[in-house]
Amino acid sequence: MLRILGKVQRIGIITERLSPWDDPALSQVGDRLKAAVGERFRGSLAIRQVDAGSCNGCELEIQALNNPYYGIERFGVHFVASPRHADMLLVTGPVSRHMEEALRRVHAATPDPKLVIAIGDCGANGGEFGVSYACAGPVSKVVPVDAVITGCPPTPLDLMRGILEAIGARKDCRSFVQV
Amino acid sequence: MKRFAWLDAFLGRLVAEDVMVREQPAVPALAPARTISVDADHWGKLGQAAKNWGCRWVACWGEDRGEHFQVHTCFEKDRGYLLARTDVRRLTPILPSHAPYFAAADRAERHLQDLFGIVFGDHPDPRRWIRHQAWKDSEYPLRKDFPLAGHPQPQTPADNDYKFLFAQGSGVYEIPVGPVHASIIEPGHFRFQAVGETVLHLEERLGYVHKGTEKLAEGRDAAGLARLAARVSGDSTVTHGWAACMAMEKAAGLEVPTRALVLRAIMAERERIANHLGDIGAICNDVSFSFAFYQFSRLRELWQRINLEIFGHRLLMDRVIPGGVTVDLVPEAIAAQRAQIRAVRPQLDRLMDIINTSPTVEDRLIGTGKLSHEVAAEFGALGYVGRASGVDLDVRRDSPYAPYDILTVSVPILHGGDVAARVRVRADEIRNSFVLIETLFDKLMPGPTCAPWVPPAPDSHGLGLIEGWRGETLAFVRFADDGRIARYYPRDPSLINWPLLEHLIQENIVPDFPVCNKSVNGSYSGNDL
Ligand code: SF4
């Protein structure tokens, strides 16, 4: 136990104010995200991630949002296990036809109002896979999409910025807060 | 032992058993494999003999060659790869199965059944596998007369009528899980039969992320195939990219500059380290040891940032291209990587020390998800899954491709077969990869990083064999007369390792399924193609 505490103390807090090494505009992304989540979701935005056919590259970067550098939970954003608990769906992949119905059902199970973001070039426009006998293509072909975050895969910072923009762009986000 | 010392005796045995078999002239593009052709009627006997001879089943795939389908099966024994092929008539595509002898062949043959319409008469389990409801059972997407667009319905329905094994008895109940899972991972369905907390039986149902990758490859140019291969499984982008490029380069007879090969190997080892770091942390997270999860995800993030800074992509996607690589290393970039290795090495040791001596972690990992050596060897378990159960395979050492032919690759072998052993093997592999990368820096001589692509001869084909972070990864490529891709088949190690999860979970408790699954970490995308 002492060794664990020792290590914890030595590493200290590494969670970054975002982010001097990338895009100076992003240094405020986190704060703005927190403010938006606070205002529009009462401080808690629940996301359900759905892989609808991805190559798994996008999943790796979404997972990274939970590492201590990005620590997305500090902005009130957390990933939930059931669509029934979610305010937002992050959907990756060209939608494979074998995942089509599962995606529709996840979408139906998510309570309204909800936000859907299509992740990655595949989610946005079909990417390298496009439309075929096996792929239905972009997420928007299967469920209504509010925003896209492109990239192959999008970086964790792209994802945070995209989530923020999606919250900001939806006019009716106020209705997420029940008064 | 000399490679292929067994082959002559094996062929002699086949002839003695009246199997119509002919050894084909050696083709450098298929090295390190040697090729035989066998009569379709005798295909089953070949499988039986290969089993009796102690061969390992590696892969099988098909090609639409017009009048007939050509089926290829790859075996391995004593570091020698044997490619057997046979022709099946298009009008009566019936072939004896190898699944009665090799459990690993089961799903691969069902993949062929669903996509080519080849009937494996004596297959022990002829249920469909890759096909759900996206195309009809009378349609075969990998036949050349099937259009890429297919004939989809406006909405593809759910796949409801798959016949799962069903257990009966007092207190037995069923748990269906997926395809959408609780965490940020890929989709697939797991059907548990359980009593109390104990798993009696697990059946996997995959194919949800079938994206028609093999069909999509057809008609692409070489660069286009490399881009697609890089997305067979995003976590193995260097591995599959390299395997596909190796197959294409061998088919085209293209000499890849040494510097490019060394750079590919550096990236492949970086990919191995990134995935192992992430997974060790995730395994600890699955047993609620979040300290290790945060520490390892911290190391993985730093590792990926160096990928971005130096190679231009956090996962190293599209850095491997036909003929070479798109990146080069300046001395400062090498120094930065050396410094990172020096910094991470002691941290890894210290963290592994903490994991290995934490009673709570030990309690959950030791003895959990035990895969016996017998089952692992029977299936030909690959990568760390095999190595943790005493299966001593590594293409980098056993059939070394440049630049591994001038390196010493040490392969950690353990015998525990449990989650703890798989974690330890992966930590050892990280350490070994550190050494390999440092050695590779020393081998980096000045020179070009890419050779111009040369159009391959009509109908030329090639084989790529790479040791990815999950294990032995194979790619087969054939070019059409116009220099475009006629056929691409990637065999991800997950195809072999997925069924092992069904074995190692038995008698474990249901709540340990996530940690067992993570300790194997099969790729759904790489399996489903
Ligand atoms: S966008 Fe790129 S990383 Fe994401 S699923 Fe598609 S191919 Fe994979």
C-alpha cells in the first residue's frame, strides 16, 4: 500500500489544462465543456458509446478520454453502460448491416431529448468502407445524427471539441434540464 | 531441426495413402511456405494426415477462379509452412472439411461456406457464421458475379433465429450479452449457460462488424489495399498494413529498402508496446485496481503522443505503404524515443512489482481463466495467449522476415495459462520490445525509405507473415491482369484465439468474464472482416 501511495505522490496530478502542445484555442475547451455541461445538463452529461461497425481505432481514442491526461469525467462527462441512462450517443464505424438493427434499438432505448454524434470518417461518411452489401455507410443513414466528428480516428482533443460543439449547436439543449 | 525436414516423409505418407498430391515449384512470393496441390476428393485425408503428423492449422481461404473455386489451407510444423490448395468445381462446390481434425478450422470453413457457398460435407457444425441477415443464404458475396453493392433490403432485420446451444437442468439459466456491450468496446454476442455464478458454457456469436473487407479489396490499386489493410483492425494497423504490403511486394518482386524495413519494425514494436500497456491497465481495471489502470493508461497516452509527434499519427495508421514507409527518423526523434524507453522501463518494472504483490489483484488474476496447454496447443493458440500456456511460437524468431533476420528475438514462455500469466507475458514482451527498438535504432543505416511501386505480373500472388502484437498474422494477395487486386485475405490472430475464450471461461464465475475477455482481447473487426 505504501508503495502505491508513494507512486501516486511521485506522479502527482498530471491532468492537463487543455492543451499547450496542440491548439491554443483548446486550452479553453475543457472549461467551456464544463460550463456547457453544467448549464445544459445540470453538471452531468451521460454518454453511451456504440460501435456500429468500427475497425476499433475510434474506440481506442474514445477510451483515451478516460485516461488521466484528458480525465473527461472532471467536466461532468461520463460513459454509461446503458442507453437508457444516456443523454448522448457516440456512434462509430460505417454502420455494418449486421449492426443496423442493434443501433436502431439503442437509439430507440435512449430517452428523448437525445444527442447523436457520428464519430470518425467512417461514422461521418462511410470512410474507407463506404456503402456495400455489408455496410449501410454513415450513421446518418440509420439514425438521425446531430453532429459529426471526423478524423481517422479523431484524436481525444478532437472528440472533446466535437462534443462541446454538439452541445452548443443544439438549440433545444435547454430541454435537457427539467425544470 | 531443419525446416521442412518432415515434408518429404509427410508427402510420401500421403502418396502411400493414395492421396493425389503434387508438390508445386517453389515460388519466392510464397516463401517461407512451400506449396502442394491436392485433389478435392482427398482434401479430408490431407487434413487427417496433417493432424496425425502434428501440424498446426494456420489459415484457410478461397478464391473464385471462374470454372472452379480454389481453396488454400496453410499448415505449419517445425517452422515450415505448407500451403495446400485444391480446386472445387463451381457447379458442385463440395469439399471435405478439416474441422473434424482441427478445431481451429471450424469457423474459417464456415466463413468460406457463407461467402463462397462451398459446402463442407462432414463439417461438425454447418450453421452459418459470418452471415446474419444482410444477404440471402442463396447469395455468396465473394463470388465474382456478386456485386459489391449486393441486394440489401431497405432495413436489415435483426438476426433472431441463430440456433444457440441450449442447456437444461435444474438451476441452469441463460445470460445473453451483446452485441452492444457495457463499455467502450466492439460488438459481439455472448450466450452464457450458468448455474449460480458459475459459467457452464459460453457460446460466441460474432460477425456483427462484418464490413465486406475482402470484397472491398477487389479492384483496388496497391496503395488502396494498404489503406484498407490498415483498417482491418485499428489496433493492429501497422501489423496488417505490413502483412498486406509484404504480400504485394513479394508478388511484384519489389525489393524494399533496408531502412524502410527497419522503420516498419520500429513501428510494429511500438504498436505492440502501446497495446500491451493499454491492456495491462484495462485488465487491472476489470478487477477494480484503478491505480494500475490510471498508471498504465498514462504510459500508453505518453507513448501515443510520441507516435504523433514523431510519426505523425497516434496509432501509426497509413505509415506503411507499398514499397516502404511514409516516415523517416531524424537523430532527435531517435533520441526522444530512446529517452522515453529509458524513462518507462523502470516504471514498468515498478508497476509490475506492485501488481504482482498486491493481494487483491493476485486474488482475482491468479487461477482465473485458465487455458490448459493441451487446449492451447490443439488450437494453435497465438501470441501471448499461447505463450502464457506454453505454446512457443513467434514468427519473428521462427520464420524471420527482414529486419528480424538480423536480430535476436527472445520469446517469454510461461505455463500458468491464467490471466496472471497472460499479463506477465505481455509485460515481458514490452521489455523485449524495448531492447528490439534500441537495437533497431543502431541498424538504421542511411538510405531511401521507399521504393517506387512496380506493376506486378498478371496473376501474381504473394504471402505476408508478420508477428503482430496479437500473434502470427497472415495476408494473401493476388493481382489481376490489370495490376489491381483480385483477392485479399487477412487472417488476424483473433480468428484462432476467439474460440479459446469459450474454453478458458468454463468453471469461472460470470463476473470474471470481462477480465478473462480482456486478457485474450480478440479483435472483433479482425475476425469479422
Ligand atoms: S474512422 Fe478510421 S479509425 Fe475510425 S472506424 Fe473508421 S477506419 Fe477505423
